[in-house]
Amino acid sequence: MDQRVAREELARLRREAARRRARRAAGDHTRSDSGATWAVQPRLYSVDLDDGRVDVNAEKVVQRLLRNGHEAYLVGGCVRDLLLGRSPKDFDVATSARPDDVRGLFRNSRIIGRRFRLVHVLFGAGRVIETATFRRSPQTDSASNGDDLLIRRDNVFGEAHEDAMRRDFTINGLFYDVERRRVLDWVGGMHDIERRIVHTIGDPVVRFQEDPVRILRAIRFVARLDLGMMPDTYDAIVQCRGALAMAARPRLFEEVLRLLRSGASHRAIWLAWETGVLDVLLPELAAYLYDSDGGASAVWALLTALDRRIAEHSIPDDIVLWCVLLLEPMREASAGSRDRVAATGDFLEPLVDRLNVPRRIADAMRRIVAALPRLEAGRSGRFDRSRLYPLARQVLEVRRSVGRRASGS
């Protein structure tokens, strides 16, 4: 009983401390007609998104934070998708509340992360509302090399306008006020939503050098959301593509997977090839596309078939995605070899190191590619008892669907 009282008292003290911080901050801020305070006034757009597409759990999180004296908004991709008429898969919340304050308000939550702590508020059916404290961009060190803009720390608390400005693209920097049903725009994102354009917040060369993975995110948004791209953003991708070699390899691996999972892999990989990004990430595939006469069309046809399969069914296993992407150059590398597994492994080895491809995926790819000629001939043998057999069948089905499409059947 005493322990429960102590926890409740601690929670009460935390709420009071949060309210004091909010009141102190209010003295130096611009007050809006809603009572919210901003150091920098945003453009305000009345937009009623209450049409069943806003997650009720996300609204609950925002409203409880507001009732306890905090600033809180829906942010990022969910706002972007709602404004584009799409249904978001995930909803994120940004708030002035510190992680411990959020944790104290929601018993159904947990704090995650080491570099920067976030709070996952958990609901039924596996729903998670990720709640983050406002952050600001780290201050550059004047003593450091001026050419090195790569962000290595991004864990400084800030205010709402600073959190918006640190984001990558204008369409991702919009905040939605659930109570007032309006969009807060510090970055010009509403204009780019209306134009259906991907544009960086600030100088695109600087933003891509700060975090080169933003290049792949720009390509994914253009492909998946069927958007255009500002010319200066496109030119900066071409200029900065070499910086991808400085990015963390696991992040590059995951971003390539996201391109393949997007349902728009054909357009995404084409754009990566056109801008020279593919030369950095997957030079093996890029060389095949440049040098192969009829092989390039086979690659694009496979990716189109993959996109169609995702639209009609579901996202395949990561092994299937990688096999489809690299199937043609892997088949070329192993053609005529007495040991197709070894030949495919030799082809994949530099890629495994460059993108940190897990060994389980690379090994599965080697075995599937080696088995495909037997499967095509209807001679699966003992392979049909392998755990990889269902995945190999999916790869084969994607390939056969290309043939059926070409014959009109």
C-alpha cells in the first residue's frame, strides 16, 4: 500500500514539474488563440481529418498529454499520408513531455532506445503509438572539419518548431493539432503536399551529407507515393550519392529492403539507377543493367511482377525480395558453372560485406538460385523437403508470371 502511494506521489510531482516547465517556457513564447505557445509562429491550416482514418489510440495519447499540461501533436508520415488521401500504417506523436513524464502518464507503455529514448504506448491487437519528445538538430562543432557534416548525435531535446526543422523532407515536417483540427507548418510542407513534390528542409546537399540514408528515403517516397521531386533535390542526390558509403551498413540494408517492400520497386530501383545511387549500393546490378542487352528488360519485368504480387497478395519474405532483385545477374554469374552454389556465393560476397546482408539470407539466395533450373524442369528432388522450397517456389512463380504476361496468357 505504501509503495503504491509513493508511486502515485512521484507521478503527481512529475506532472507538476512538467506544468512548471511549460509555464516558464510560456513567458518567452508567442501565444496562439488555442493557448499553445510557440517560439516561432507556424502557418496554420484548418484541415479536418476526422474521417475514420485517424487512429483513435493516437488521439487518446495526444489528448491525455494535453490534459496534463504538455504540448502534443500527430507528426511525420501519418500526417503526410492523411493529407495525401492515404491510410497510414503507423501513427507517431511528438510532445514537449520528457520520456519519464510520458511513461508516468501511461501504465501501458515502455521506454525504448539508448541513443535517444522514445516511449511506446501499447494498445490491443499489437497497436503501438510511438511517442517522442521534441528534438532539435545538434549544434555543429566549429572546431571540426567543415566538410564533414555527418550527424553522429541527434539526442538533444528541443521545441516543436526545432523538431519540425530537423526532419528530412517538408512533407514529413507537418504537425497535426488533434483538438483544433489544423496543420502546423513551419517548413512549407503544405505547399509541397499540394504540388505532390519531395523537397528537403533546407539545402539538400547539406541534408544528404548530414545523413546520406535520406537519399534512399527520398527515392522511396517518390516511388511509393507517386510524387515528383524538386530539381535541386534530384541534383543533390546525384552529387551526394558517394556519401552513402559513409552510412551505417545495417541502415543501408534495411532501406534497400524498404524499397523492395514498397510495392513500387520498379520505379524505386530505376530512379536509383538513373541517379547513380545503384552504382554505390549495388554495382553488380548496375553493371548488369548497363552491359546486358536483353537482361535489363528482364530485371525491370521481374520488379514489376514483384510489385504486382505485393499489391494482390502480401509482402514476400526478405529472401524472396533479394532473390528477385538480383536474380538475373546471379543466374548470369553461375551459368555454366559446375558448382552453382559456390559461383553465386562468389558473386554475393562483396555485396554481403558492403550492405551487411545477413548470412542466412545470402546462403538462402545461393541455394535457391542453384536449385531454380531443377525446379523449372520439374525435378525438385530432395530440395522439396527443404525449408527454402516454399520461398524458391515464390521466386519461380514471380519469374513465370513475367513469361505469362509477355505471352498474353
